[in-house]
Amino acid sequence: MPALRNNAAGPGHKYMQTSASTIKVQSQYCNEAYTSRGIKLHEKSCLRRKEKRKEDREFAWAAVHSILNEGEHNHRNKKYHPTGASAQAPVLVDSSGGAAAMESVPTTVLDSDMYDHDVSGHDYPAVGLEGGLDDTQSIEAEARQCSNSDTSMASASAGAAPPPGLIPVSAATAMTSARSDTFKTEFHPHSGRPETVETFSAYGGGSATRSPIVDDTPWHPFTCRADFKFAELAHKAALNKDQTNELLKFIWRVADGHMKFSFKTHADVMTAWARSSTQLTPFEKHIIPVEYKKEVIEYEFYSRPLWDCAMDLLANPLLAPHFVWDAQRLYKHDGTRFECFFHEPWTGDRWWNLQSSLPENGAPFAFILYADKTHLSSAGTVKAYPVIACCGNLPVDIRNVDGTGGGHMVGWLPIVPEDSDEDGKLSYTNLKCVIWHESFSILLVTIILLSATAFAHECYDRTQCWLFPLILILSADYEEQCVMALIWGLKSGCPCPICLVLREALTDHSTTYPKRTIEDAQNRVALWSRDHVAGEAELKKQSLRPIKNAFWKVRLSDPHDALSQDPLHVYHKGKFGDHLFDECKKHLKALGRVAKKTVDEQFDVFLRWRILNHFDCVTNIYFTDGNKFQDTSKQIVYAAQNVLTRVEDEAGYALLKCIVSYLHIDMYVSLDVHTESTLAAGEAEILVFQELLDEYIEALGDDATKNWNFPKAHASKHVFTDIREKGAARNFSTRPNEKQHGPIKCAYKLQTNGKDIANQILRLDHMTFVSGLIRSRIDYLDEERRKVMLSERELEEEDLDDQPFGGHIYLGAPQHSLTLLQLDEENTSNPAFAQFHKKLSLFLNNFLPAHNIPLPDGKTWLRLSAQDTVQEHRFLKVNYESVVDWKLATDYLRCNPSFHGHERRDCALIHTNDKDGNDKNIFVRILLMFKHTVGSKVLDLALVQTMDAQMGPQCIIDQHL
């Protein structure tokens, strides 16, 4: 029952209230019913709309008045003659979108006598201004009333508005003269729509009507609203496949009651992170004041105390069994003698020598440090300068991967801004080096004292040892190495940070130059402090800067010994990417478009292989990452050998020989385990490369404009020495560390607001670090619980599976079974499948007896029919013992006619016998992998194309390339 209304009340009238909030009251303005709680708010809004409509109506009638006045004036000065023509009157639109002033009606032009009256005193009707009709109804009704009146067609009597059809000028013109903020819209004649005139308040507003709800399941074709909400959220968060599956799995475990979940808001999550962040060492902020040109400049440096990070590792019970403290020398018998080999850092000579200089029961705690700038923004204006540390006492499969034992950010170095007035000046470059070493002094402060006094530690086996922290390896590119060693760099007289080779002799690998030492550098800097002139002369002889090195403070941490040659920057991005590959493109360009197109096409048809980037074209590549340069170097000789020939381009052919020698060096450097033999072979190949490079320069003649005396050309002189001293090159490669730039860039892009980025990114990095620690504990708990649930027999089988073994294969990606007849018919174009069932029958009758497998049903000869079936498989996983590191390795092979849209038939090296029964290894290409059942025995078989056929006498190109 509606509440009673006081009809005599004005806009501020009151209502009789009822106790029920659901009782509705009728509005006095629009006659619509609303609840008593909402009626006042509605009427205020309704009143505002009504007053606005009133204002628009008054304006519309003012426009009509103007029209009449203008018409009276025009007709008094010009006689109109009846023509019988009809016109279409414009329509005035009010703020509600309706026709407000004039209806489209035929207009007849009449004699001027009909206008011989005074219109100045017209009292225009106000119908609808105070009544309940809206704008459109009131004005249109009045217009219709006027147009239907006989008296209005004959004469305009007092108090009556002239009919719209008699307006002699357009409404738009009249309105423009009346008000400047009026808009007219003229439609194309073909549209059949009249032109409209709108007030300022109505223009562009559109219809105020609401579209009706036509679908009560708008989330269709999603099953329900929740499904769409999840899919939308996953899309906005850019979740990948694995992340989406993990989140769905988590949601269903919570929904099924298998897990407890308490978070309700983002604040709850951040509170939990804040509680857990205390489990690991957080970042600390430091202010570094530096004086430059009599002005003190302050820079911010963030760091984790280095020894506190070491204590985090030592306190982790999951890592404790994996620490190695003592140096080792490893040997393997090669059939004649024991040969020394190197892989982990503690197998290198430097670890042995360092431990020899420590007291009894002392062991090095070896830090591996990396530093390099990286761009965070695509424009390159926002940069980061992370310092990453890892522990050399942990095995490489823990140290070089993501996880609690892997490398983590321990510092965020300040970046001195670029200054066009200062860049290139010696003082400004020295300023950057000073800030770098002042920052590193803060980073190293917690290990400086311990490097001399040691730290007592109880090892996993309950033995006590004294740990001496030291810097074993400094991993960086050449530019960063120059900062670490405090030398002038590229254009200096002695540009190598390790030895004193002259700039003119960087390609001379046959001569060994004196090594740099801490003592020599300290003496020269001390002399400069006392006498700038004499000291500057001594510093210049070794291209040193007059700055104290932060690493001098840490005992047994000579930076010149710790610096190592990084394969990524020295070889893949450096020697090949910036030099050999660049030279190769120049030769192809000189040969013309056909040569470039041929090389690109041969790259495109190159066999696809796992963990090998495939390229459609390479001649237009000018910048890419080191990994792609490495894969390009492996393929370019095959793609260019028939283009850069001795006949077409003798110098280009000599360049290909250099690239082949470079690939040999890169192969040796990339080995995960080195013996004395492989190291000697690598060092010998460096001299071969030097000879081939000289031949190439000679072949160029007068066209030889490139200077090959650059520091990365000299780095090969030290790389195999580094391997002897610090183990395999992956111990000092920058690849694992540069990979960590990715999460930093993602954090900047997705989780920061672009302001105060150091604080935000370091907080996120700390959360990632803590998350990894907790995740490792959870995974370990789950694994232990799983083992408890397994039977003793299942555990024994698992243990057996973890041991090295040979011949274990797994065929995957099964297809539908085919008859031998169908297989023949589907491969008629391939001669390798000709009479396949006969070849298979002959093979089985030889293979089965040779391996003591009886033929079914006591047969002496197995005959296959065309209806016998095989099941094709397109994926093969092979576990084998590697001859490189003598460990279990896994290879993944595919034989697929369309793998990601391309044919993929991998090759393999297999062990077999020749016709005389002698062992031999040959390369084969896999054409078909299948299972075939003989009796109760299921055989895993493959049809292969052998690649051991003699092709005649060896060509000279095969010897050179």
C-alpha cells in the first residue's frame, strides 16, 4: 500500500512514513513509484531534469519567436509569390533526444499578405512548461494544434503561435542567430533522414533509453559466471599453461577440502610475506658520498651482507650434504695411464694452491661474483646494475640452476648518469670506477676480516673445519673486467686485465706475457698518492687507474687471478658475432643477391634439432643474443660452403676455414669435463686459428681494413689456463647469471610503478628468494612422504632406475596401428620403404635367433603377411652413458612428418657391427620408429638410413672444412 501524499505540498513536501521499507511512494514529477527510502533522492534528480527540460523548451520557443520576427522583416521587404512548392522543415532536438520544437510537415509558401500583422506582441503558449507532459509531447502537441487550425492558416490572431509550416527561413539559421552554441546535423539525401538542430546540452549525448536485458546467461559459451571470471583473470594476469594448470589444481584442492586456505585480501598475503622475509638476509641501503669537482655527490647502494648470505646457505639442511670443502685431483685410466681431468672448481689447480696456503684443517669458502648492467625499459633509459653471487663449494647442477643453492642478487650498484659534457673525460670515468669500488667495499666488508681469521663450521659429517671466505671467480664481460681490474681498457697500451700483453700483439698466441699482480698495482698506486707525476708515469706503463681496488682488502682474492674468460662474450657474441659473422656477411654481399638468397635458403632447409635454433634467414641479422650467434656458427659452414668457394671468393673460402677452426676451439672450451689431452688439443687449435687468420688477411690483400688486434681475440690465450685453474668453463660462464636479468625485467614491467624501482624490485627479489626456500622444504617433505608410502620393492626399483645403464629406451607419441600393406601404400614415394614387409621378415629371422629369442609356435622361419600390423611411434627417449663426463645422459629423438609444421627426422650415432663382425659406430637417420609383436614378445624397432656409404675419394673441401 503506497504512502499517502500531501498533494498541496510543494517540492519540499513531506510524506507519511510507514514502518515497512518496501512500501512504494509515487513521485509528484514523473508519477513513478519508489520506496520511501529512495523517493527523496529520486525527486531531487527528477526536479533537476524537469528544470533543464523547461530551460530547453524556453530556448526552443525563443528560437521560434526569432524566426517569426525574421520572417516578418523579410516579408515586408520582399513579395512572395505562391509556387505550390513543398519543403521539409527541420527538426529541433531537445536534451532528451526527441523532437522539441518543430515537426516535419509540408510547408507551403504563401503570399506576404498573410504576414501583414504584428508579431512583436505575441504571447507564446506555455503548454507543458508547468504540466506533466515532457518536452517532446508538449511542444509537438502545440505544433500540431497550430498546423491544424484554419485561423492560423489565414491570419495569426493574438495569443496564437504561427504554425511551423509557415516559417520562411531554416530553423538552423534562426537558432544560430538566437544562440551560438547550437548544432545542426545534415544527413545524406539517400538516408531519408531530416536534418536536426540540437542544443549544446543535447549535442552528442545520445539516447537516454536503456537497452533491455536480452540474455540472462551473458557468460555463454562459458559454463558459468565463475568459469568466465577465472579465464578472464588468467588472461589479464598473462598466466601461461603451467601456471594456469597449477592455479586450477590449487583451487580444486581447496574446494575439495584437501587444503586449508585463509587469505582474503592482498593485505593478508603481504603480511605473510613480511613474516617469512626474516628467514633470509634482507637488503640494506647505503649512502656513498663521493667528491667530484669540489662537490660531494651521494649515491645509493643496496646490498645483502655477503657473509650473512653465506650463513643462509650453510644453515640450509637440504644443501649441507652437497658442500665440498677440500681440493681434489681426479684421474681416469685411458687404457695406458691415469690422466688428470677437471670439471668442478675444487678440481682445478687454483683451489689446490689456495688450500695449500691455509692452515691445517682450513678450507676456502669460494664466492663466484658477477656484475653487469642491463636495460629494464625498451627505450633503454631505465637500467639496473645487479651483483649476483653464488657459492663455488656447491656442485654445478645446484649452483647454475634456479633454486636455493643457485646464484642470487646480493647488490644493486649505483649507475652514474650519462653526461654529454663529462662523458669521455678521464676524471668522469675515474669517478664511475671509484663509486663501483666503494660500493663493492661495502659489499665485501663482512668477509674482509673473516678472510684472515676464518669461521669455525661443523660440516655435514660432524667434522670441524675453518672456513676462509675468498673470491675464487669474477665472471663478467670485458668492459666490466676492466672496471674490476681498474685498467684503462680497450685503447690502452696494455688492454688485457690479466696479463701485460701490448695492444699491438693481441693476436700473438705463441708468446706468453707476464701476469699482473696485486703487489705491483698497489706499489704504483701508492707512488701516485705520494707523487702524481712519477706515479702517473708508472701507472701508464701498465694502463692502471689511480684507485684502490676493493678486492685488495680480501685475503687470497687477487682480481687478476679471479677474472675468467667468459665463452658467451668472448666467443659467441664477441669473436664470432661481432667479427667472423660480420666478415662473412660482407663477402656474401659482395657476391650479390643470389649468393645471399642461396645461403638463407640453405639455412631454412637445415635439419631441425633439439636445443638448436632454426633460422629462416641470417644475412639480414645485425643484432641478436649470444645463444643465437652460437647456433648460427654451427650451421653457417654447411650453408655457405657451396657459395664462398675458392673459385668465386678465395678470401671468403679462407674465412670459412677460420670459422671451422673457431668451431673447434669453441667445442673444446664448451666441454663439461676436460682432460689433459683435450686441453692440449684446444691450445694447439688456437695456434691453428692464428695461422688461418693470417692466411685470410693475406687473401684479402688491399681490402684488409679490419684490425684484428682486439682484446677478445687475445682472450683465447687465457681460456684453457682458466679451465686448468678453475674447472670447466661453465663454472665461470656469465650465462647462468645473465639469465637472472629476465626476472628483474619482468618485475619492473609487471609489478612496479616505474618509480623508486630499486626498492620495489629488491623487495620482489627477496620474496622470490624466500619463496624458493620454502618451496624446497615443501618439495622435500612431499618426496619423503611419498617414499614412506612406497613398498620396499618399489623403492629398490626406483634406486635401480637412478643408476647408469645402457640400452634403455622409451618410445612415445604412439599412432594408430597400420598393416604392413597400408605402410607400403602410404610410403610408395620413398624407396627406403620398398618391400618393407619382406625386409622386416628377413631382419626378424636373423635378429631373433642371434639374441636367443625363440620364434613363436616352434617355427624355424617367421613369415609375415601383408595384414600383420605395426604401431608407429614418433618420439624416442634414450638413456646412455656419456663419453664426455661418464655420467648418465638422455637424448630425445623425433621422427615426425609434421612436427610444428615441419618434417622432423632426427639423426643418431649408433653402435653396430660391420660385415666381418667388428664393432663400429655409424651415423643414421631415423625414417620410422615402431613396435611389432612376435608371439608374446613386443619389439621396439626402427627403420634407419645409414650414412656410412663411401662417396669416392675425399674432396679437398672436406679436408679444409
